[in-house]
Amino acid sequence: GFGNASNSYGPFGVIHNGADDNASGVAALLEVAQALAHADMAPARTIVFAFWDGEEVALLGSQHWVSSVPPQAVKLAVNLDMIGRLRSEGVQIMGWRSAAGLRTELARANLDERLPFEFGYAVTPDSDHFSFYRQRIPVLHFDTGKHPDYHRPSDDVEHLNWEGLQSIARVVARLIVQSANADQLPAFRHEAFRETVPAARSVTERRSPPVRFGFTWRSSRIKEGIVEIDQVVPGLPAAQIGLQPGDRLLRFGRWEQGTLDELRTEITTAPTTVTVAWQRPGVSVPMTASVELHGEPVRWGADCRTDPALPGCLVVTAVTETSPADRLGLLPQDVVLSVDDRPASESEWRTLPTFRHPFTLTLERSGQMRQLTANAQLTVKSQRPLGSNAVMP
């Protein structure tokens, strides 16, 4: 149409092609329908492809359709609205908390494309997904966000991200096939209506490590592989054993002239009593001392919680800098799916520091799956993204 004050930001009287809003969603859905129609498969469940009118008028079309069918007849609704402007922020996902495990299934469908997803916690009534959500039907809504051309004549085809649009369509196709053939689909989570955003998200943070030794180093010498003391904090263990600026650290507990990152991890995780050796300028013989460190050692350094919308998973809520978990590569908000191919549990999470063998964490981060493998010393052995050939628990 030509646009007016009720549906356009102007200028008025000019054709509004709506390439992103929402020809992009229509085009992707047509492509998915065509691909599945040509595929050699017979889904276990019926797949309905629908195009709604009147979305800008109180969701008129979708609301009418939803009210005309029994709610229990629809197991999952997938809504595509403005998916043609994929940018670095990724694809915005709403509704993943409407049924347990939807986020994990979406990540599985994303194994090949590895699109970044931004998982929103609120479900807003601004597109057709809400007609289903209001009727307690699980939903997943995809969009790539608003932009300056939104509801303007400039929302035209030359601005679309074609590769991104195709990638989103492929993820949606895989998600639909997975869902259509799943042995069982999860029911609607009525708790989703009552969850507040802070309660659902919880607090996530990177924490500073405890101050256990009390010194700083000269960054100019680190590039040479030398840890040289710059300052010593009065009253802390480093000062108590006589360390001085200019001294070169040779050994600290299990660390011996390794990297600075390894030293910081050793200070964070070391037992209360350790042996320290250092070289003082002008003194030929290294100096040694046994020192009592402040505070308790950090054995693992990552807190987690369960989430009813993510069954069999753990959500990382805090990571202590320089801890084994930090060096392994864990980040707050990572979703841990498994430990050595076993579903993640809080009890096993607490025992990870006692493992005396390598172990592998499979996790999801922003919709992308990856594996982190630690050696017996709880330092990183490997990190790798997962593709479609991954064997998932």
C-alpha cells in the first residue's frame, strides 16, 4: 500500500513494498514448504503452512484461525516475522520458555548454520505468535530486529541479507522436521506466564578471584616470559615472605616459570600452604619460602543453576576469573547440556574438581553448540564447535 499515519512512519503516498516486513517471512516459509514437499519424507505429524492477514489489526487473522481449532490440536507454532536483516546481533527468539526443551531443540536445528541467537525472556503481543501463546500453545518466534526502514517505503529488497535469510530458513526447516518426527513434544509451560525476566534469567557475572598472595607484575616483562614483581601489597603473604619490586618469580606451588595465566590460576586454586621461589637482582642463589595464602582455594570456579525450561541442563550463572572453569572457556549464561555425554546435573557439577581424568562439556552458547575438553589438571585441552555430525546425548 501507500502508507498512512496509522501504519507508516512516512513518507506517505509512496509504495511500501515491505521487503523485510514481512515479505521476508513469507518468502522463507514458501521455501521451507517447497523443500519439505520435495523431500523424500513422510512426517509423523501434520505440518500446516499458514499465512495470516490483519496482523497489524490486533492479530486478526491468526487470532481467528486459532479460535477455530481445538488448542490441543496444535503442538507447536513457529512464527517468522521480519527475518531479512540478519546482523551481528543474530536472530531474536521469543517463546523458547513456552515449553521445556525448545531452546535445546532449536540449537540442534542450528548445528550446521551456527547462527547466533538472542534468546529473549519476554513474549510480547506484537506478532502472530501471540495468538497461539495466549491459547497456551508452545511458540517460537524468529525475527532479526527493527531498523530505520521499518514501516517505510525504503524497506525494499536491496537491503535484505539474502544469505542470512536462507540460513534462517534452513534452521526453521530442520526444526520443523525434528518437531514433526519427535516421539513426544513438550506441553505448554503455564509457568511462562508468571515468570518475571529477572527471576528467569537470574544473576550472571564474571567474578574477580580472591586476593590470596598480594603482588602485581611488570607487564613489559611478561612478553619475555618473565614474571617480575612490580608492587607488593603490605600485610599480605607476598610481603610477609619478603618479596620486593624487581624480584623475578621462579616457582609458585606447582607453577614453575610458566605463563602468567598459568600462574594466576595456580594462585587461585593452590592449597593454603605453598612453596615460593624467586630470584633477586644481584643475588646469585634463588630465595625460597613457604607461605600461608589468604582465603580458600577455588577448585572449579563456576556456579550454575537448573532451569525448568531447560530440562537435563545447567545454566552457568557465575565464573571466577583465572579459575579452571575460566581457563577452560566457560562463560556466564552458557547452557551445559552434558558432561561426558551424560545429562548435566548439579551433583556431578560439584564433583568435577575431583575428576582425575579428562572430561568433555557439551554446551550451548547463543544457540551454537560447542565442546570444551579439560585434561586431568583442569586446564583446557581443546575447544571446538559442533556441526551436524555431532553425536548428542
